Amino acid sequence: EAQVTQNPRYLITVTGKKLTVTCSQNMNHEYMSWYRQDPGLGLRQIYYSMNVEVTDKGDVPEGYKVSRKEKRNFPLILESPSPNQTSLYFCASRRIVQGSEAFFGQGTRLTVV
Amino acid sequence: AQKITQTQPGMFVQEKEAVTLDCTYDTSDQSYGLFWYKQPSSGEMIFLIYQGSYDEQNATEGRYSLNFQKARKSANLVISASQLGDSAMYFCAMREDILTGGGNKLTFGTGTQLKVEL
């Protein structure tokens, strides 16, 4: 089954404790990205990657890091989480072709206390 | 800068009725794509329908259709014959530079919460 898989689905952590949210896709998509969803703000892009070893900042990159060492994986790293990073996070992937839709992971609900 | 506006925070519709969810957009690009996603209470994002800025026909996918009015910069989603399972949050989104497949992010609106009632 074609899918984008995020782990974990739910995470409660404390301020300052480094964490990684994994994202993996099995569709051989070139493009992958991370979004965060906050009430009243819709989804906002954090980082994106057009291919292996190519990453760039989105609209809200502060406090996050990413890497793209393999085509299928695009982990999101929070080096020192803070309460304002409490949010619902989505990983997405798509082909780089005309009109391609983005496929989203199931979401990761992160709470930083 | 691209922007998506969804002015209806919440909508109610009776089962079997049609409902229109509004979406207006702003972009200076000539080549762009408009997407609608559904987010049920379980949280996942489900792709519904796509309309390219150069497409002459309005997109349709089953009970979903997109009322695309380019001059007015609107891309309203029409759901026909509403079902209880249509109750969800609906997001309109846009991506620029659509023809090359490149472009970058999806810009999302703030969403419309749809509730289908018996």
C-alpha cells in the first residue's frame, strides 16, 4: 500500500529534550516536506526537500532541523523543544510532475511541557 | 505572496443536501494549482480534488466538484448529496508553478468545519 508513515503518532516531552519524528514514504517521491498545524492558522510549511541531500527552509523553520540522506526518509529533528512547538505535525510527499497532489502521513501530535 | 482565504469557519448541512465551501486565493503567478483536502476527526489529511489554473473544465471527482472562477480568484468546493461521513474539516490549498511539477509548498487556508446533520 502506498503510504507516508510517521512515528510516533503521539509524543509528550519536556522542554529541552531532543527528539526526532520519523517520516518514510514508499512511493519513490522526490519531494518531501514537513508542516505544522495550529488552530486558526491552517498548515504551515517547516522544511522541504526536492531530493536526496537537498533541503530548504519553509515558512516556520526556527527550532527545527531536517535531513534527507535517503530518498524515502525525511526525519524532523527538534534539538531543544519548547512549549511553542506543541502542535500537530504532518509529513508529506509527492512526485515532481505537473499537478501532483501531496500525500500526507497520519500526523504526529506533539506536546512540549 | 500566495494566500488562501476560507471565510466560513463552520458550516451545517442536512444529509442528502448539497453544500458549497468557499475558497478565494491570491497569487501573481500565472501557473498554479488548487487543491482541496479533507481532515476527519481522526486527523489524517485526505486529498479530494485538484484544479490547474490552465484547465478549462471544472474538476469533478465523484460527489466533489470544484467551481473554479479564475477572474474572481475563487475555487469553491461543492459536495453533492452530503453524507454523515462528510463531517470533517476541509482545507483549500494552492501551489504555484504547477506546470513544471516544481513549485514548492502548499499554502493552506484556515479551514471550514463541516457538520452534516440528519
